[in-house]
Amino acid sequence: MLKPLFTSLAVSLGSLALASSALADYPQRNIQGTIQWGAGGATDNVVRSLTPHVEEILGTTIVLTNRPGGTGVIGMNHVMRQRADGYNMLFGAENPQLYPLMGLADFTYDDMHTVNIIGQGLVVIAAPENSPFDSFAELLEYAHENPNELRMGGTGAGGLPSTVHAMINAVDELDVRTVTFGGDGPGITAMLGGHIDFMPLSLAAAGEQIRGGKLKGLAILTAEEIESLPGVPPITEALPDIEGFLPWGPFWGVFVHQDTPDEIKATLEDAYEQAVGKEEFTEFLQNFGAEPLNLRGEEAQEYLSNWQSVTAWSMYEADADALEATPEELGIPRP
Amino acid sequence: MSDTLSFLLMAWLNPGLLGLTALGVLAGIYIGAIPGLSVTMAVSILISFTFSWHIDNALALMVGIYVGGVYGGSRTAILLNIPGAPSAVTTAFDGYPLAQRGEAGRAIGLSTVMSVIGGLIGVLVLAGTAPYLSGLALQFAPRDYFLIAVLGLLLVSSLSGKSLSRGIFSVALGGIIGLVGMDMVTAQPRLTLGQMELLGGIHYVVVMIGLFGVAEALYQLHNLAKVPVKQKVDKIVPPLNMVLKFLPLSVRTSVIGVIVGALPGTGGDIASLFAYDHAKRSVKNPTRPFGEGAYEGLVAPETANNAAVGGAYVPMLTLGMPGDAVTAVIIGALVIHGLNPGPMLMIETPHIFWFTVGNLALANIFLLIFGLTGIKIFSKIVEVPKAVLIPLILVLCVVGTYSINSNMTEVYWMLGFGILGYWLKVFGFQMGPIILGVILGPLLDESYRQAMSSVGDRGGDFLLALVTNPLSLVLTSVITLVLLSNTPLKGWLSRRFGRS
């Protein structure tokens, strides 16, 4: 009679001890990291250069897997279906904040826990080196006189160029032909060959081409000129009203399952805060054409909501028909 | 000049770099031989692994894996009729029949030597003409990629075997498979049946492993009683006169490989298809009919896909733009190591260019050494009893598919394609045209829509552009000629004008 009782007591005590030690000693084994974009892309580059620093701090290995496809839906869906034990992390870019708007999925980063918003990329509107335009103002003027003639490189609905295009259209009118490419890389290649006239791009992708003189920077999507790209005017010079949307750019972040134990969330947040703050990594980001943010907790949440509301409403104002739902229906507040 | 020479020989003279290149080639051969394990994947894993290394060491290892991996795909294609990578699909067409004749050793030996010749021609072109070739590659507008895809569709006549109508059906089927996923322009789900997992489309390697691996394994069940062919393993290294005989063909197919490889939108897989087609059209008296073990059918794709490696490095080193998926990952590695891959790369870090050229040449030498050793043991795979071999193939197919994106759904798709492929085989359909469709479908879709939106969606302007631009005109004329040569018009023309 007593024996089974003792056994069950011992078992429950044992499992209790196990459970608490699992929390205390996290991480005990390798962590699986899912990158929602393909190998060699911007997200991949940022994550792969950050991870060794985090591994050093946590004292474990983070196994990185690229699960691209569906603008990141597949990778994010995978991580959300894993156990909430802190051994599965998602490394993602800005896209999930627009999934419901685009009708791609019904979840956003609000359905996960944000460990860290690593940094934000700068955006530059670039043109081929022999382009007749020297600034975005000139291009805009030409487009006003010749609607639907210039060819703009895009990466599809919900991609960075389409969002920037939407912001411009929310405050002005830019009627162009959009030529869609599989990503920044193929778009730049087409622009180098003169097959498109301009394209909004992340500075990470276009910076070297501008520095090497193969592309021309028409405007940088900031309110002021930046140090690393001298001579490229801020977009507010051509479009002062766009300042309400700024600062804006693609971002990268680290996320775990919402139901992950708080201790583990804290351990990860501490580790990532320390790793992103490392001088070596900060330098990498700046060289990469991005600015470090290193946000966690409330601040990170605020950043995500703000990004979502600015982007969603500018897209809505530019072309409501292209969206699957209105920001209002989704409860996204006006900026 | 002395600088150039010292950079060129860097990998040859430094024991550490020499060792890493050798290690990379060896590892690459085996990674490439397993369907689903891809060079792209191996190189991206290496990025984290080599994070703290010196960049030269990391690059040496990656070059080795790249060269070894592209070659490795041919091993399983010849021995088991299961290409290890899409660029080895055409290698199986004549490689596997050779193995069935007991000439697996000879086939592997020949493919090794030809791969090295193709690889070295690729390196030469890279070293000599990189800036010009990348300039040419940039001239290709979306409409030109569209024309290349159309030209690619015409390869169906070379790949269909006996029944052209079955081939055309297969290409169309492949094209539809290739269109599954999110629409590139509107981000709308297309043919996904409401499945979130299908938003990313069906990876063409999944289709390839199913159609070639599982379907072949199932088909083998028909002749379980057949005693495996005893392999001749005495004449492995092809004699010099044989190599010399195929040299003109291999130079031509290498040039096809380099150019297709240098185009940022196409790679070794399309290059090897074009090369096979070229061999079939240009060689009047092959050693045996194509598809039954013609050496020419082995030489063409093997030279082309290895030459494409040198080609893929052309836009990467001169412009910082990737020539294919592997060079895209290598660019990522350069970024992470603090270099700035872009048009300034050759000016700011000139050693990277010549170091890579020297290293690629070195990797090809190692390929010759490793490729020609161990063939005897490899050839014995064909003699393994079916009861052991078939289960092994199935396990490899599952593991290989899962490792592409770590996605179980893709394994189910792979098995589904395996069963579909089996029935298609039973009814006399060829697998090659399906893969052709899967590869070309998305290219056709993408380039056609890009070309149309470039001209403001005006069909007339689009058609006009196909004949008013020099490059497009050349491609359009080639397509017209290929089409005409397959119609009765050709006979009529030669009768009418041939004699005069």
C-alpha cells in the first residue's frame, strides 16, 4: 500500500526537480533556430553573423535552418507549432506584420514573444549609373509629365518596393510600370543592365553598388542625409510630407513561442541584448547598411505596433483594393 | 603581375589551403552524390562553422565543396539512375545504360575526366574574360530570359525518347507543378489547395528525387530476378585517344556551360540540358544511339555543369551579384567576414579574384585525383542485390528530401511523385521532360510577366521588342530555326535549294 505511494511521490518529486532544474539550467541542449528567408539573403546574413556571439554567451549550439517560402509564412508557422520550451527560435524580418492585411496568414508577431529587435535596414531609391535623373525630385517631375512610362523594380505585393511606393503614393502621385523580381538581387542585376529605371532597395543590398558607381542613389528614406552615403539627398527634400512615416525600414528580430516560460524568455532576452550590443556585431550591422536597435520587452512591442500601423495605413491609403482586409477591420490603429 | 601570380598560386603553395581544398572536394563528391543534400546547403552550414576562420581558409573549403559537389551528382546518376543533383539529370540518360552494360567504371572515369576538362575551361574563361562576360550577361533583359525558356521548352524533342506527344504532356505537367505556390507579383496563393505548406511551392529537387529515386526503386521491383550485370573494372581511366576524340564536343559544351552559368537567372541544371541537346543534334554518329549508352551523351552534360561553376563566379567576382544559388551563399559569407562584395571587390581586395581562380583550378586537379580513385568499389554498388539496394535507395530518398527544407510535407510530396513517376514509367513516359517543365515553368512565368510589365502590358510592343533588339533577335532566330528544322519545311527547303 505504502510502496506505490512512495513510488509515485518519488516520481513526482523527481519530475519536479527535473522541471525546476530544466528551467534553472536552460539551455541544456542545442537550440533549433529557423530562418524564415533563404540562404544568402539579408536576414540570413544578419542571423548567421549574430549567432556565434549568442552561442558564446549561452554556452550552447544554435542549429540554424533556412525554411523559406511564402514570404516567411512557412518558417514562422513551423516555429509556432513547436513546443514552447525555448529550444525553438524564429529569426524573421518585417513581413509577418502584414500577413493578415495581405491575406497570407492570420498571425503576426503579436502571436509570438519578441526576444529582440536586432536592427533596422535603411532604404535607398536607386537608379542605373547612366540614369538621366540625379535626384528623386527630378524623377518625380518626369513621372508626373509622363505617367505609366518609367519602369520601377519591385519584389511583389507586400515587398519593400511596393511599401515604399505606397508611402510615396499616400502623399504624392507616382504612376509607373512595376516589374516584379524574385528579390533585391535579381532586381539590382536587371537595373545594372538598364532593364528598369529605378528601384527602392535596402541599403544592405544596394550600398556596394552605389559606392562602386554602378548605381546612383536618388534618395535615402530618412529625414536627414546619412554619413555612410554622402551626397544622396534625404527623400524629404522631394517629398516633405513623407516625414510622418519616418523612420521606416525593414527590420530583423528574434522570436520564441508565446507560452515559453518567463525564466527562459528572460535568459534569451539577456543573451541577445548582450550579443547585439557587442561592438563587433554593431560594426557589422553598420557596414551592412543597417542601424542597430537592440530592443526588448515593451520597447520592442511598441516598435512592432508602430511599424505595423505606419505601413498598413500607408498601403491602405495608396491602394485599398490591393489589400485583403482594411487596417481598421484588423484593429490596427492609425499612426 | 608578380602580385597576380602570387595570388594565383596562393592555394597551391600554402599547405593549409591545399589541405582544405582537398577536403572540400572529397566532402563535396559525397554530398553531391546523395540526392537532396545540396552544395548550397553544405556551404551555408559552413558559414557558421568557419565564422572565426580567416576568409581565405573558408573560401578554399567552399570552392572545394562546390567543385566536388557539382561533379558528385553524376555518380548516383550513372550507378543507380538517380541524379544526385538537378544538374546531373541528363547524365543519367546515357550514364545508367552504360552501367547496365557493365561499363559503370568506364562511365565514371570518363565523366571525371570530362568534368575536369569542363571545369578547367570554365576557370580559363573566368580568368580571361570575366569583365566582358559579365557585361554580356547583364545585357540579357527579361524578354531574353523568356526566349531562353522557350528555347528550353524545345529541348522536349531531345528528351522525349520515342513518343513526342508523351514528352509534351510531361513538360506541361512539370510546368504546372512548377507554378504551385505564391504568385510572385500579387502574393496570391496559386494551386495550393488552401495548404499553407504549399505557399512556398514544390521544390524541384523534391520532384526530382520522387520521379527518379522512388519511381526507379519501384520500377526495379519488376525485374527482381534479373541478375545484376557483372561490372568490368579494368579499364577505368579513359585512353587518351578517346579523350581527344571527344575534345571538340567537350569544348563546345563547356562554352555553353560557362555562358549559361554566368547568366544570373540560370545555372548548371539548365546548362546541362542545353548541352545534352546540343550533343544530340550535332553528333551525327554517336558511339551508340543516344539514350542507350552513348559516351557523347555523358560527355556533354558533365562538361557543361562543371564549366558552369566558373561561369557562376563571373558576375559574383566582378559585380557582387550571384550567378547561382551557391555563389549567393558565398557572397553572404564574404559579407559576414567583413568584405564588401560588389563592383569594388576586385579593386579593394584584388587578391580574392586571383585566389579564387587559382583555387578553382586546384580543386579541379583534386577532382581528377579523387574522382579516379575508389571507382572499383563504387561500381560494385550496381552488383549489390536488389533486396538490399532498393530499401537503401528509399531511405536515402526520404533523408535527402527531408534535409532540403527540414519539411515533412515535402517528404510526402516526394513519395507521391515517386508513385506517379512509377505509373508514368509503366506507360512509357520519360522523366526528363517533367523536370524540364518544373525548372522552366517558373522561369517562363517570371520572365514573361517581367517583359510584359516592362512595356506597359502592351502585347504589340512586346512582340516588336523580340525582333528589334540585337540579342533578342539572335535568340528569336535560333528558336525559329529550331522550329523550322523540325517541320517538313526543312526537307522541302533542302530539296529546293540544296542542289543549286
